[in-house]
Amino acid sequence: MIRDFPCSADKNGADLLEFDTDIGFADVHFCAEKMAQFALEAKAFSGAEFCMLPFCHTVEAEALGAVINHGDHKNGPRVKDYACRTVDDLLALPPLEFDKGRIAEVLKACKILESKGETVALEITGPLTLLSSLIDPVRIFRAMRKEPEKMNEVFEKIRKNIIAFALEAEKNGVTIISYADPTGGVSIVGPAVMDVMVKNFTVPLLKELDRALKAETLVNLCPKTAFALIDTGCAEVIEAECEANVGYGKICKQMRGRARFIGHTCIKNTSFRTGAKIGVIKLKQE
């Protein structure tokens, strides 16, 4: 059985301005300098160990053509209109471009924070969450059943975009990557689809990330993904010694260069305190 993980940390950008700030809501999403400033304020407010960007799961989808309602301080960005109507439309999408739009501002903000001596973490969105912002999710799951070969091509396109985004993030000072696919949780897609996604997409993606990223870059997996890897037999947990009774963010910083993948809890869980050991996720070799 594939375990699920109850997630309550991610509001997809809602309630961003729940603390005092002079930054306007639009600037949080569209201006690199203000984005960086807000990330610093959010870090101080939450007691986090590092700055995290972006502030929603729609950045990559918008860069690929989705029309996004950017919301306000109470409702985070969400899809207003899909970029695609068919699987063929998905296959026709161009690769991500990193020199324009919100995605460029996010990367600039990462660089600004890195230049200030901050540790920067970037959230990268998994395939089913990204696709559900590009096309009606019903069409995704229907195509997975009826057009599996085409969907394999779609997933390959998504995989290449994720790899490219991670490498671009590294160039701009990111040393922690948070990988999550909220729409792809087992409670949503079911164990059969999850098993296929893990073996055909997640494992190849993570193996390529492991090869491509610098040794000191850490990838924190959403526990939903970590459980799926372990419970499908694709990964195991290796205990590593760590500083006891400290926050998870501090452990993430300390594990850079010591591990590639961890996924002990949500990266946003600032209240979590460690024991004397932390679980490192080790992919099994075929």
C-alpha cells in the first residue's frame, strides 16, 4: 500500500500578506526586487532558515501559456484558462523560456537573495500539477488510459522542462530544490496511477537530477512523493546522523553535500524538530 501524507502547509500563495509589509500584492509575483524583499520578510516572519520562491504553483504553467488569475492577498494565483485542449496541443508546446515573464523574475529574485548571502530554496512543480494547469485534468487521465504512447511523450517533455528549470535555478544561486506534485498524490490519482507515475516518471527524473545537479544541491521531496518511492520499492531510507532538536530547515541546510534527496517532512514545516537521525532517500539501482 502506498501511504499518503496529510498536507496543510501549502496555500498556493493565499494569505501571503498576513503580516505587516509595505509591498503591494502584485509586486510579490511580478517584480524580482520586491519578490526578494518579500521572501526575506516571510523568512523572518515564519522563522524559516532560508528564503523560498516562488509563492505559488502556477509559474511554470504560465510560462508555457496558461492564463493565470493572479488573485489577491486572500486568494492565490490559479488557472483562469487552459493553454491546451488536446494532448496534441500539449505536445506542440515550446520548451520553457527563462528570460521573460514571471519565471524570469523568480530566477532574478533567487540571484538577488544569493548575492545577499541568503540560502535560497526553489519550489518546482511535478508533472500532474503542472499539466492540470495547462489542460482539463479529466483529459490527462483519459489520455493516460487511451493514448499512453502520446502521454509518454508529454511526460518526457515535462521531464525536460523540470530538469531545465532546476539547472537554471542552480545558475541563479539556488542550493535547495523542493519538488512537489500536489495533484499527483495517491489520494487523488489512486495507487495504480501512482505506481505507474513513480516508475515511469519520478524515478527517471530524479536519477537525471542526481546526475545533472551540483553535489552540494539538495532536493527535498514532498513526503507524498517520498512515500510513493519507498512504498513502490523504488527507494529506501538510510538513516544519517544529524543535529538533534533543531528545525527541519536547518537540517536541510546541513544536509547539502551530504545527501541528494531527503523527504522527512514538508519543507515548509518550520515547527518540526529533529531527533538525532534523519532519513536520507536512496534510489534503488535497477
